Amino acid sequence: MEKKEKKQPVMNVFLRMLEDKRAIRECIRKGGDLKTLEQSRGIKFAKPL
């Protein structure tokens, strides 16, 4: 029996950047934790948090 790996649909880089930007903005508005958002979405910030 072969293991089937779930493949994520291919997404345009620019669309992903826009979604990440929206998620960061929402996180800041709601007072969420940016470190967990960074880890879950694989975002790298220029300055350490």
C-alpha cells in the first residue's frame, strides 16, 4: 500500500503575499501573537520580534 501525500494547491507568490499581509494586519488589530502567526504561515520578518 502506497502512502498518498496531500499536495497543497499551487498558489501565485503575489497572492500568497497579499494573504499573509492581510493575516498580519488582522493579527495586529485583534492583538494576537505575531510569533505564532509567523510559525504557522512560514513568514520571516526582517527584524526579530
